[in-house]
Amino acid sequence: MRNSREMKRLTVALAIVLTIGGCSEPGQSSQESAAVAPAGALTGTAAPAPETDPAESPQSTFAMDVDTASYDYARNLIGQGSLPAPETVRPEEFINAFRHPYPQPVADGFSITMDGARLPDSHRATPDGDVRLLRVGLQTRADDVSVRPDAQLTFVLDISGSMADPGKLDVVKDALRAYAEQARPTDEVAIVTFSDEAEVLREMSPVRDRGGLIEAVDRLKTEGGTDLGQGLTRGYEVARASFREGATNRVVLVSDALANIGNTGSSAILAQVREAAAKQITLLGVGVGNDYGDRLMEELADNGDGFTVYISGTTDAREVFVHQLPAALPVRALDAKTQVTFDPATVAGYRLVGYDNRRLDASDFRDDSVDGGEVMAGHSVTALYLVRLRPGANGPVAHTQLRWQDPGDRTPQEAGADVTTASLSGTFEDAVAGLQVTYVAAWFAEQLRHGDQAGAISRPALLTLADTTAARADDPAVTELAALIRRSGE
């Protein structure tokens, strides 16, 4: 199972986009829904972007990102014979959608894994040279669900007309009923609905009143337009008023994110809720359906102390609400950032794959006023680099430093690790399966988004690597990845 289906889909803290359909008021949405194109050729034609010279800029800094919605959305569309719009494809979310069995830390921080290999023989690097793969893997400790803190959840549900289509609000209601049947009695849940207006359907109440929660879910029905800004503002008001110290306080936004009434941009919406959140209330986004405001939801997640996941039906929805959400409720790290410093004596150039809108200036790393990412219990974060070594180089390659704030007292914490050329010297064929999956997922994303690295490997060659990796990994999720690559070119 992928991280998104195991823990990640639920460690829901940054914008739960249960994207479920289109706006009820055609033509009124200020957000463009994700375009869908017929499946076809994937190889990009853009010239490769210049790599970074560590002699001029040795540090690569980015906010950690545990979103997986981009992969799951693409997976859903390709399964229906279409391709996602290139702008909705984010390689880091493809990479992080798969299980990475990094060692768990003993304490509440992170374990750091740095490994790599030579490129596959079928990969043509630009510029030429001795180019290696470098994987940086970060892992938080999973919690025993039985001893986790209580949850204080405010569900903010989109009930606009677009949610009436099959597979949308009906899926949400089924998942919420299933959640109500198994949730911890001491957890508390509120429900806020929004369409033309926002309404508190259920005040914050203990889940031990399961009948009351299910009765509220059964009353959900669709109507009107989509004032997402008003819904989220009202949801945060409820969450702030019922804030409970020591509990995991979270807003769960369930919407197609096609705002067409009131404030429709992420900046305006976030301005309404930022003070109420104050980094004490995290946001979960879950996406469902073929048509949703990917850009708005991702911006809400990246800037609203949360992350997004995407679900495509009843099975996925139940997995998120019943299994993953409770397991990943505790927040392990606030404003988590990664800084990889490359040794210019060994490295001639490097490229980070993805994280395009999560990159930070080197000076932002220890500036705690600059927002990072929120990482939940049991989550992993993976970054992949292309590293071109200097001729005959041997020795240190890079140092990874992490910085985050303890979610309890906000004190800054740091950890670091190093990697040398010896750890990157093996062949791709002999590399651990996790690194091979990371490469295949990353270059599938590059080809889907017509990225500047898309032409480094042909689609048939990538498919061959995917089939080989799937056979070796013995993981249904990796087998599905190979099938998606095959189908995307049909």
C-alpha cells in the first residue's frame, strides 16, 4: 500500500480536499478546474533547465511536503483513459505516494536516510558526465492509535449543487458514517456545511453520541453555489471556540475547491482564517472526482498548515476516514524544512526533482517566521536529486540538515546526516527497490507534466524499468504504477 493509503492519506493536516465534482453555477468559478486531455505521447520537448553549481549556490532548501493528491488524481484520470493537465502534476507527490520503509526514529524527531546509485543505462543525462541519483528520506515515528491524543475535528463540508453527482457527496456520507461507527468515544466532532451560506450543522460534541453524528450526516443534501471562503472561515471559528489543549485540533475541508461565491482566491481565504489557526489548528484536504480546483486546494494546503490527499471512491474514502486519519492525527513537526548542502569540491552540479513551489532561500532555513511544512506521525518525506560529480571525485557529496518546531512548545529542533560518493556508486539495477520506485515515479511525473527532464528517458524504457521494479518490489501499488505508465501511452 502507498503512504497515502496507509498513513499519509490520513495524516491529514494540510487541506483535506475531498474534491468532489464541479461548481453548481457554471462559468462562475474563478478557479480553473484541472484540464483533462486524451491519453497520448508523454515525452516533453522543453530544453533541460540549467543545473545548480554548488560553487555558486551550495544549499538546496525546501519546505517538507507530504501531499499525495497529485498522484492519486492522475491515477484516477488515467484509469478512465485521460491524462491530467501538466500543471496539476507535482513529482514530489508522485514520489511520496509510495511506501518508503525508512527506519523510524526512537524519539519524536526524524530519521534521515541518504542513499543513491548510478543512473539507469537508458537515462541520458544533460549535460553529460558522471551523474548519480541521490535520495533523501525522512521518517517520523508512528503512533499506537490506542495511545494517541484525543482528536478535535471540525469537518467543513461542501454541499453545493456540484456535489449531487454520483460518487461525490454520497461517498463522503458513507465515509463519515463509517468513521462515526469506529471513532474513539472521547474524540469530538463538529460539522460545518457551506454552499451559498455557511451553517453549523453539528456543534462540537463527543463521538460517544454516535447516533447524533450519524443523524447529522444523514441530513446532508446539496444545494446552491460554492462560497468556500465563508465555509472555511466559519469552520475555523468553530474550531477556535472549541479548541482543546493537548488534543489534535484539525479542520477537515471537504470540497471540490471550485469557489464561485465570495472570496475565491487562496490569499483572501487564508487571510480570513490565519489568525484563528495560529499554528494550533491544522488543515486537512482530500480530493475526489474528476473536476476540482487543484491549484486553490494545493495553495490552501501549502500555506494553511496542512496537506492534501485525493480519493476516487468509497473504498479510498473509507481507508482515509476510518484507518489513516486516526493513525496519523498527531502532528510530529511544525514548519519542517530541509537544507541539503553540496560539497563543491566533489559536486559539479545538482538538480532537485519537483518541490517547485516549496523551495526556499537558504536564509529562510533558520528563519522561524518563514512557513515550512507540517508532518504527521508515521509520515515519510522523500526528495530526489540528480548529482553530477566532478571527474575522479571521491569523498563527501552532501550534508542534509533538518529544522522543525516541536508541536508542543514550539522550540526549534535540528538533525543532520551526510552522504559520500561510496553510497552513490552502485548500479541502478542493484539499488534498493525503494530507490528504483522513487526514480520511476519521478520520471513518470516528469513525462506527464512535460518537464525539462522528461526526454532523459523514453516512455518504453521507463515502462521496462517500471515492470522490472514492480516484479522486484512485490507491492500492488508499484504494480499499479507500471500499469498506469502503460495505459497513459495508449
